[in-house]
Amino acid sequence: MSLELLFGCYATILGLIVGSYLNVVIYRLPLGISTVLPRSRCPACGAAIRAWDNLPVISFLLLRGRCRACGAAISPRYPLIEGATGLLFLGSFLRFGIAWAAVAGAVFCALMVTLAMIDLDHMILPDVLTWPGVAAGILLQPLTGWASPGAAGPWRAMAGGALGAAVGAGILLAVWGGWYLLRHEEGMGLGDVKMLAAIGAFLGWRGVLVSLFLGALSGAVVGLMVMAWRGGDLKSKLPFGTFLALGGLIALFAGQWIVAAYARLL
């Protein structure tokens, strides 16, 4: 087995395991419950889930999507999040190779998946995730150089991450303030501001622009579809953080290509 194949398998398995833990974080964190204790339990009957019934994706398939104790249906979102995280970890390895940048990419992917799902469920983006995300993005810049390619020295690299965070926060703060002045109401939560700052801390100001454009585009498309299907108006709330996460993930894997293609058009 080649070294690349071995690391690819390792990245996928690690992503599946991390995805299993992300399911716990997504469910418990907004409720203020510890993500470590107590052990995972069936939400229907309260039976503790045994270790061999908690294997990512595999256990869901072996149990045919039902609790061993009571037979209640298990939501398919659990294996989907596990599988998606595994694929994103593998994608990070394939994109960046055997390098610290692949580890940073995996961290970014895990953060985006968690924020996307929490915002989808609760319309919140917890500070306990966004602020550490900003710090991690800046501190990891010397290992990745994403925010300021070719920067000489770790301090300049981290300065690029700080600039990206400032640009991300500044753009949405300006939008938030302008909307409030015009309509005297909040058009978005400040959690979105901090989330885009975290994206900028990892990907730099160029990544902010790509993420924001793709997030706004996908959010607009989904919003129009929801309006056409369920009715509603322009005031209907959508989890913008979920769309920002999608934009951030695309920017991570294809942002450089998108920016270069746009530059060629100009």
C-alpha cells in the first residue's frame, strides 16, 4: 500500500470519527449539555448506546437505522454528517497532501460543518465556536499561508489572517449597520459577522469575498425556492451561517481557481 493511499484512508477514518463527535456537539452545545458526559443515549427510550453500536456510518447500516433497544428510527442525518466529514477530511488531504495545511483544512471543515448544522437547527452561531475559530485561523497561518501567500515570517502570515478576519467582520458589520439605519431592525445576527471573521482568519480576505458571494448566492436561491413552495416574503428568516459554511468550504477547495478565473475575465 502506497503512503498516499495509507494517509488517505487514515484521513477518511479520522473524519468519520470526528464527524461522530460533531453530531454530539451539534445536538448538545446549543442546549448547554456537556459534549463528553453522559454517554450517548437513544432519544426515544433513553438506553445508553453501546460502543459497537456507535461506529460511524457502519452501525447505522448494521442496525438498519433503528435503535437496538426499542426499535425507534435513527435520523439519517447522523451518518450523513459522519460521512460528509470523512469525505471533507479526505478532500483536505487530496487538496493539500501530506502537510500541515491538510490538518488546518480538516479543522476548518469540522468548524464549518458544526456551525452550519447548529445554525440550521437553532438559528444561532455560538461564540464558543466562532471566537476560537478566529483565533485558530490566525494562529495556523504560519503553517498554511492561505491569507498571505509568500509572506516572510510567521508574524506577517498571522497579520494576513487578522486582516482577513477584519475584512470579514467589517463587511457584514457594515451591512448590519446599514440595514438597521434604514429599517430600524436587525437584518442578520452578529453571529454571522463572527463566523465570516473566522472564515477570513483561515482563508484571508480573498476567501471572504468568495465565501460571501457564494453564501449569498446559494441563500438567495434557496430563499426564492422556499418562498415559491411555502409562501412567505423577503422577511422570512434563513440560516445564513449554513450558506456561509457552504461558501467557505467551496472557497477552501476551489477559491484560488475561482479568483484566478475571475481575474482572467477582468
